[in-house]
Amino acid sequence: MPAATPAEWAAAACLGTSITAAAVGLWLFLLDADLADFDPRRLLDTDAGARLLVETVRAKATVREAALTVAALLMLLTAAPEGTS
């Protein structure tokens, strides 16, 4: 088996550091978390929560319009011109 190159050692070190950092970050995030910290009802009772709901509805409508536009464009672009087979 050939010896690893310095680039492979560096890649392995970066991968190990990334995995360790992600695990430690998640552990620190959940270290003192209570179930009440993840309750979304507290946010929805504020003005920011109301604004979030409004923007969610607007985003849903925008995605629906974009999907219809994409479907219409695909139909136009894939249709054969008249007089051709």
C-alpha cells in the first residue's frame, strides 16, 4: 500500500476537525436545552411570529406561481413548431 501524500493527510485532518466541530457544536447547543426552548408557540404570540406567518403565506403563493410559470415555459419550449413532425 503506497504511503499517503501530504495532501491526503491535510484532507483527513480537515475532515476530522469538521466532524469534531459539528459534534461539539450540537452538544453545546443541546447541553442545557429544555423542551420549552423548542416550543414555537412563544414565537407565534409575538409580532414577529405574526409577521413570520404572513411571510410564510406569501412565500407559499410565490412558489406556487413560480411552479405554474415553469410548467408553462416547459410546455412552450418543448412543443414542436407547427408544420413540423
